Amino acid sequence: MARIAFIGLGNMGRPMCDNLTKTGHDVMGYDVVPAARDAYAAAGGRVAATLAEALADADTVISMIPTGKHVRAAYEDEGGVLTHARPGTMLIDCSTIDVESARAVSKAAADAGFVMVDAPVSGAVPAAQAGTLTFMVGGTAEGFERARPVLAAMGPKIFHVGASGNGVALKICNNMMAGMSMVAISEVFALAEKLGLDHQTVYDVMTVSSGNCWALQSYCPVPGPVPASPANRDYQPGFAAAMMLKDMRLSQNAAATSGAATPLAGSAAALYQMLVEHGHGNKDFSAVFALITGRLTSVGG
């Protein structure tokens, strides 16, 4: 079993740590936020007071942190992973960040003699808790094979999608699709209501018809049809609107850099920005339905 230094003990990181521990890995958690360290320790996790302490005995590093800036600091800054990790330590970054940062960190790691992969995840908090995450892994074949046994403790679907940065690239494309789909499904339910159709009828027919998709079948944005969806608990995340806005912005930055035309994604990004600007960034991204239908005041006040 691996000796893992896990960096980032937030909503995703903590359940990922829990599943690594359950499968026999030796996990030492670290977070720059003291409250996150305290919460993990209170739940029975082993916590390091410093990054250097977390890395001291590790043969594997996993990070799950917010942005490219944070990832680069954690790995490249003086006192970071590339300074303190032992020779031969396997580096796995599961963060959703920009492609340029992912490739820059990977190059810095390779220059320092480490094998590193970018392995962002799909499935959000429920899948992190259940150990059913999907991993999109960018890096060498060697890196993929070394990372796979550790990743398997957190999810069964692990795909090698190409060179360094390709994991992040595919994750950006995936979340762009999820963000656009949720807006589309929300508009469908808004129209269906105006036409006198009830939510359950729309769901029952469309899930067996050509309009079916993940956003409808598994994460329906209206209360009722899918009991486990955030719509049934006042849009508590799930996957927060602020995080979806971050990912939609990543998609638009990638589109601008590569010259890809993504007009629908741009419109969806604008709606998530409105949702966040209305003070609902901490609600699930499916609360975009409340924005579209003018019900924001009934969603979290």
C-alpha cells in the first residue's frame, strides 16, 4: 500500500482521503487552511502541520486544490513539493485547473526528476464519498501505470487520455458539456411549466426519449423526479455554482487560446456568472433553474 501525502482537505479531498484510508493506504493530510486540517483531524484523519511534514515519509503525493495558481505554488514554490518530496515520489494532481498550468507543473516536476500526472475527476462530492469517481489522466504511460492502483481506491473508471495536460483538457471539455446541459434542461422545464406540463411527466417521457441526458436523468434541476438531486434539498451542493463558473471560465479561456468557437458555452457561462453575482455561488449549479425562472428569492433567501 502507498504512503500518501494528500494536499487539500476540502469538500472533495476529505472523502477521497477517507476512501484511500479504507482501502489500506497510509494517508497524511495537509491543507493551508487550519480549519480544514482541524476538521479532518476531528474526523479521525492523520494531519500534518506543515507540507514538509506531510511529505517526509510519502512515496505518493495527491493534490486536490482550487486553481492553477495554487497548484503551481504547492509544487514549485520554495518549500513546496518539488523541494521536499523524496526522490522517486509519484506526483498526482487531481485539481481542475488551466491546461497551461498543468503542463508547466508537469515539466517542472520532470526537470526535478519526478514522474507526475494530471488526474482530474468527474462525479462531484457524492461520487467522492461513494468512491465512484472517474479519472481522466494525462501523462506518460509509466506515470499512468504507477498512478492507477492508487486512483482505483477512489473510483473504478480511470482513463489514460494522452500527454501531460490532456487530463485537465478533457475535464474542461466534460464540465463545459455539463454546464451547458444544465442550462438547457432548466430552460426545458421553464418552458414546460408555461405550457402546463408537470415536472414528473416531463422527466418520465424525456428520460426515455431523444432529449435524455445526464443533467436530466441523474441531476434533475427541479424538485421531485430525482430524489437524490440537489433540487430536493434547497440546492445544497453537490457541485457549487461558483465552481461551475470557474470551470466554464476555464473552457472559455481554452477556447480563446485555441481558436475554438463555443458560443453556447459562452452564454451558459454568463448565466452562471449571474447566479454567483446574485449571491448564490454556494448553491448547487443546478440552481441556474431558479435564475432562469425568476425564483432566486426562494433559493437561499
